[in-house]
Amino acid sequence: MKRSFTFLDVLLVLVSFTHAPCAVRGHLYCQSTNSGMLRPHSVSITEFGAVGDGITLNTKAFQNAIFYLNSFTDKGGAKLFVPTGRWLTGSFDLISHLTLWLDKDAVILGSTRSDDWPVVDPLPSYGRGRELPGRRYRSLIFGRNLTDVVITGGNGTIDGQGSIWWDWFHNNTLDYTRPHLIELMNSTGILISNLTFLNSPFWTIHPVYCSHVTVQNVTILAPLDSPNTDGIDPDSSSDVCIEDCYISTGDDLVAIKSGWDEYGISYAHPCTNIIIRRLVGQTRTSAGIAIGSEMSGGVSEVHAENLQFFNSNTAIRIKTSPGRGGYVRNIYISNVTLTDVHVAIKFTGQYGEHPDEFYDPNALPVIERITFKDVTGENIKFAGLLEGIERDNFRNICLSNITLNVTSKYPWNCSYVQGYSDLVLPAACYPLKKRIYPEHYQDCYHLHNHLQISSHQKRGSQLLSW
Ligand SMILES: *[C@@H]1O[C@H](CO)[C@@H](O)[C@H](O)[C@H]1NC(C)=O
Ligand SMILES: *[C@@H]1O[C@H](CO)[C@@H](O)[C@H](O)[C@H]1NC(C)=O
Ligand SMILES: *[C@@H]1O[C@H](CO)[C@@H](O)[C@H](O)[C@H]1NC(C)=O
Ligand SMILES: *[C@@H]1O[C@H](CO)[C@@H](O)[C@H](O)[C@H]1NC(C)=O
Ligand SMILES: *[C@@H]1O[C@H](CO)[C@@H](O)[C@H](O)[C@H]1NC(C)=O
Ligand SMILES: *[C@@H]1O[C@H](CO)[C@@H](O)[C@H](O)[C@H]1NC(C)=O
Ligand SMILES: *[C@@H]1O[C@H](CO)[C@@H](O)[C@H](O)[C@H]1NC(C)=O
Ligand SMILES: *[C@@H]1O[C@H](CO)[C@@H](O)[C@H](O)[C@H]1NC(C)=O
Ligand SMILES: *[C@@H]1O[C@H](CO)[C@@H](O)[C@H](O)[C@H]1NC(C)=O
Ligand SMILES: *[C@@H]1O[C@H](CO)[C@@H](O)[C@H](O)[C@H]1NC(C)=O
């Protein structure tokens, strides 16, 4: 029987879109953080004595330019223009209402002398540096307590020249945790767009304790075997939108985090309302999208769609451990296309890696309401290696419309997980075998009554003119 529109249907659509899932709100945030693009004042880094020869150290020029531009923050802000050239620099600080603009052939190069990177306190939600106890090197481009910052350009490049740091890491000569390429802390209204990021010493873009962050149309590259060169790591941040990015690095392409064991639990800053869409990339050793392993402040409302991963170890991964506490809930991943991927979906419940011996082994994470929908893949070894935690099942895991060409004889291996599935090939493991429809769609995050969904989506998109 053909259904006809009723007033109630329309009302339902309106209600469901206004209370909306972050996907809808996230869409709006993606648009609205772009407001600071027009700045009434502009200077070029050359006016502050910078030399773009790739040899002269320009840290002072960047610092002086930004100090000068500080007087414009209450006058609509200002733009710092970086022209064609190779601009070597140590770490420098941003200010509010600033646009850092890199011309097409402008390259900001990170200094290869560790002295040019100041050492700062660890993050309170980590209690120590991530890879070594104690303090950590500050990122090349750093900002704290800021509002309205734009880092953009005509596909200019920010190159961390990380290979020296990877050598220091491999031969254990570092005293502190390696620096990120960009870190913004406790900041809001951040736009990072239209740029290329190369060879970060450690994670590439790290917004931590931030809100309203957009990363759009960026390319992030590092060798596939470079250590811990994550692409974008939203950490204890809310309303983050990542779209139209190409990332190929040595670790997770996007990793969503919120602090580490007892430090993350007590700091209690969740990561929430995270939108990821149109992400393409590869990672030989890690995941396209990872949640954790640091998730002790909680991670929720993650919507990811239109993802393409190739030549990769894992497409989507949740990593946690007893001791982490916190939660990962309300995660919706859809329209994923995979080619030559070892594991499509992976849960790791015993990740280990604790900051110190003071973590509480009884602090068990809650992992629930995780939906995977519309996933296809060619040359996949394992469809799902889903390992929860004994006496702490990962629950309401929902798989809908997943078709994978799997080469292993054992495509699924599940323990301590509970959930539902429909239209999954090869057929899902026993703990997820119960059908979603008709009875269990409400147990699944963001799955609706599929009799209504197709017509709702059409009308919803007209109403919102997506
Ligand atoms: C965060 O930034 C705001 C505004 O700049 C400031 O008032 C607040 O004290 C900062 N909080 C922390 C923990 O740094
Ligand atoms: C940021 O805010 C915190 C808390 O108010 C303050 O301690 C810190 O000095 C501020 N940092 C900067 C760089 O403004
Ligand atoms: C992406 O960036 C490139 C150059 O960096 C630009 O030519 C292109 O228009 C951008 N696309 C979007 C959708 O912004
Ligand atoms: C930007 O530059 C990088 C390399 O420098 C290139 O791979 C990428 O395709 C360019 N992006 C656009 C949108 O032109
Ligand atoms: C570690 O690597 C750096 C950079 O390649 C090199 O200068 C240093 O001599 C190495 N140290 C040791 C102990 O191998
Ligand atoms: C990226 O660059 C394109 C082409 O110049 C421009 O139209 C677009 O507004 C830029 N986007 C952002 C978010 O900076
Ligand atoms: C799914 O994602 C691909 C890109 O990966 C895109 O071309 C396609 O339009 C998306 N499909 C839907 C239904 O959004
Ligand atoms: C299943 O997913 C594929 C893309 O992966 C999509 O083309 C197809 O329409 C989906 N089928 C259903 C019944 O949703
Ligand atoms: C993948 O599996 C589907 C369904 O079994 C099949 O139609 C398709 O030909 C396979 N593709 C390859 C490359 O094996
Ligand atoms: C399934 O995974 C567990 C670890 O979670 C492993 O011990 C076991 O050998 C695996 N079984 C198969 C058939 O691969």
C-alpha cells in the first residue's frame, strides 16, 4: 500500500530535525564558523623582516607580526599574509580574531632544532605527556583561550619536517613527548581550511577543550610508516566538523579522544557533536576513524558519512580498556566504501597503555549504541573483529546493509558484544544476529522505522534544502 503524507508525518520530520541529531546542527556549524574571513587589516610577514629562503629562522618575525596584530583584535581582527617562499620557524602563538593566510606556494617549515620548540605542561586530562611522563613540546602553531581564528590559504603548506623527530623517537633520545603541528586549546570559532599539512612530528591537528571547530578541504600527508602522525584528533571538544579532507599518514586519520584514565575521568571534558564527512584516505597500520583509546571523558554524538578508505589496516575502530572509564555512545557511521582493507570494523577492549599505576582497573568504559550502515568493501580480510570487555558487554551495536568481499574464512569474530543486524554479508556473528527490524530499531542509534525513513529523508532534505 502506498503511504500518503499526513500532517503527523510532516510534524514528525520537523520535530526530528529540530531536536536534532548533531548531524543537522553540525551542518549549520560547518557553514557558520566561516564568518571571520574578511579582516579589515592585513600585513605580510615580510614587513616584519621574515626571509623566505628556507634557512633563515623566522620565529621572531612571526611573533612580532602577531604582537603587532594584537592591537586589531577589537577592531574586527587582522590577517597575517604569508607569501610564496619557504618560511622556517620555531613554535609561535596565535591570537583571537586572526586569519593566518598562506599563499599558494607559501610553505611554513618547522625548525629541525628542538630548542625552537618550547616545552609546556601536560594536558590536565592526560596527567602527563602522551608518550613520555612529564612535560611535552609545544606545537609549531599554538593557540590558547582564543576565539575566531582562521588558518587558511590557496593550498599553501605547513610542513613540520617531522623526520628528525621520528628518528629521535626511534632511537629514544627524546626527553619530552613530541609536538603536534597545530594545537588549539580552550578555543572557539576555529576554521582550518584549503591547506596542505606535511610531516607532523606527532599528531597533525589537535583541537583540545575547543568548540565550534571546522576543518575543511585540507590535505594531510606523512609517510605511511611515520610514528603517531595522526591526521585530525578532536579531543575533549564539541561541535567539530571535518569535511572534504584527504589524509594519508602513519597513524589514525581521524582519532576522537577525551582524556586518559584517572586524569580524563576527573577532568571530565567529553568529546561530543562530531561530524565527519567526505573523508578519503589511507593508513597502513591504523584506522580511518578511531575513537579512543583515550576516551575517559566520554565520546558521544559522532556522525560520519561518505567515507572512502583504501590500502588500510582498519576502517573504523573503537579502542578502550578497563581503567579508562568514560563512555562511547551514540555513534553513527554510514556510506563507507572500502578497498583493500584488512579489517572493516574493529573493537579493542583491552588496549592497555595506562598513564601510570594509579588508574582504577574497575573503571570500566560504557560502549553502546554504535550503528554502522551502508558499508561496502572489496578485498577485505576481516569484516569485524569485535572484542568487548568481559562483564562489560559493548551493547546495542547495530549493523545495517553491509556487503563486504571478505578473504578470511572467519569474517567475524565477536566477544562480549551485543546487538542487531540486517542485510549483512557475510552474515554477522552470533551475538549480533538478531534482526533490527521490526522490533529493535529503537535500540539502535539513529535508525528509524524503515517504512517511514525513505519518504522522510526526501521531505526532510527538501525542507532543509540540503
Ligand atoms: C578558557 O578561555 C576562556 C576565555 O578565553 C577563559 O576565560 C578561561 O579561563 C579559560 N579556561 C581555561 C581552563 O584555560
Ligand atoms: C588561559 O586561561 C587560563 C585560565 O584562565 C590562564 O591560566 C592562562 O594563563 C590563559 N592562557 C593564555 C595563554 O592566555
Ligand atoms: C579546496 O581547496 C582548493 C585549493 O586549496 C581550491 O581550489 C578548491 O576550490 C577548494 N574546494 C572547496 C570545496 O573549498
Ligand atoms: C593541494 O596540494 C597538495 C600537495 O601540495 C595536492 O596533493 C592537493 O591535490 C592540492 N589540493 C587541491 C585541492 O588542489
Ligand atoms: C638519533 O637520531 C638522530 C637524528 O637522526 C641522530 O642525530 C642521533 O645521532 C641518533 N642518536 C643515537 C643515539 O642513535
Ligand atoms: C576554499 O577555497 C575556495 C576557492 O578559493 C573558496 O571558494 C572557499 O571559500 C574556501 N573555503 C574556505 C572554508 O576557506
Ligand atoms: C556515498 O559516498 C560517496 C563518496 O564516498 C558519494 O559519492 C555518494 O554520493 C554517497 N552516497 C550517498 C547516498 O550519500
Ligand atoms: C545499501 O548500501 C548501498 C551502498 O553501500 C546502497 O547503494 C543501497 O541503496 C543500500 N541499500 C539499502 C536497502 O539501504
Ligand atoms: C564482491 O562480492 C559481490 C557479491 O558477492 C560480487 O557481486 C562481486 O563480483 C565481488 N567482487 C569481487 C571483485 O570479487
Ligand atoms: C577470535 O578473537 C579472539 C581474541 O578476541 C582470539 O583469541 C581467537 O583466536 C579468535 N578466533 C578466531 C577463529 O579467529
